[in-house]
Amino acid sequence: MPLSCALRTKALDPRAAFGRLFHVSTAMAAQMKFLVRPRLITRLIAAAMLSGCAGLSNDHLMPSQDNKGWQAVGLPGKSQTQYTAATKDGRVATAAVAEQSASMWRRSLGLAPVDLAEVSFSWWVPSLTPHASVADADHEDAAARVLFAFDGDHQRLSGRTRMLFELAHALSGERPPYATLMYVWDSSAAVGSVIVNPRTDRVRKIVVDSGTTGLGQWRDHRRDLLADFRLAFGEEPGQLLSMALMTDSDNTRAVARAWYGPVTVHAPASAASAGGKQR
């Protein structure tokens, strides 16, 4: 993350920034709790960070050792999850260790919807975080997530959401993506569940693993990204801005670990048959 983005996220108080943007006093902004909740702003800043300060890339395969094109992205007021190159059960991986922390390992993309088809990813999780639930705002942690950030028509968003996006932009230097789709491993929600983030409906999650089934082994997933976006948001996706890994334990104040395999965005069948390569 560029230094300017990091300084913005650390230097500004959300309510003070709200006051500057919309010309109200900090005291008045503090009273507008329905609009300016610090934890909500933190989540929106996380979404903004997912958009990416980095430039676009034509190579969309996750590198195995040097992690070229990927970068650690911290969140304001949070300790950072540690992401390192590793091997796990004979596979090249990215190891994530969260100790009461939350941050992302992100790569910018910039792919039009016509260039999107399926995505594949894998993870290895040793144990679940006690009391964590992606549906509970106060315990919203997950040992494993793979995130995809999409652009779209921001004018379609509600006035309140656009206002909050402006605040997140002021704090982070980046505008939040129009929509963020997460694949998650949750402790209890049924596989296939679509969960709207409890703090912002611009982040929605699809549960692909649940409970203790599959712990301690590689879990491989291949998903139709376009179909899943339509399922979660009820509309067509825009440009795919970036993808990220995220293991977090800040809300439960616990320790979480995961290993991630390569994340691959596959070309549509027509492009592949014409000799197009996987991204």
C-alpha cells in the first residue's frame, strides 16, 4: 500500500473526516451514529484497500514463491496478519497467521466481465476460531477467505452508501469497490449460504466450507464467478478490480491460521478454445 494511503488511514478520525466532507461539526458527526460508526468505516476502508493502489497486471496467476504482484494491505487501527511463502503437505502455498489481527494479501487485476469465467482456489485450515461467525458483526472473523472486488455504477448506490464511500475515500485515498464478493469458511453457516455483511450490503459472502468437515486437509474449490456474483448481488458484475486473501481474528481476539494455494481466474471457454491462456 502506498505510503500516502497508509498515512491517511492512520491520521484521520472518521467522524472528523465526515465533518470535513459534509461541513458539519465533529460533535454533530459523532451524534450521527447511524452514519458514522467507526467499525463500519473500518470495513469500508478494508473494501477500499481491496480496490488497489497498485497498477493493473496482465498476469493473473498467483506466483508460488516470490509473490510478485501481491502486496500486504493493512487496515487502520488493526494489527496485521502475517502472510509468507510456504509449502504445506507438498503444495506451494501462502501461509497466513492472524494473532488478534486483520489485513489482506492483495493483487490488482482489471478484467472486463467478458474475460471472466470460473475461479479456482484452495485452502488448508487446521482449526476454526471459537465463536467466530461471518454473520455476526461482533464476531465477524474467518480463518479463510478469498475476496474479489468489482467495479460498477456507483450512482445506483443509495445516498447513504455513497456518503460513506466518500468518507472511506477521504480516509484511505481509495474509493471502495462497487461490490465485494467473498468465499469463506464459516464455523456454522450452511455451505451455499449467501451472507450479507452485517455492516454494509456492498460486501456479500458465499460459504463454501462449513464446520469441522475438511479441517486439516487441502480443500479445493472451483466456482463460476459470474454466476456467484449474480446470486449474491442480483445483478451483472462490472470490471474485476482485484482479488485478495484474508485471514482475520481481530473481533474474536484469537489466533487463526490458514494456508492458501494459487488463486486462478480462468478464461472463458471460447477464449480457451481459441488458444487463450488462463489468468
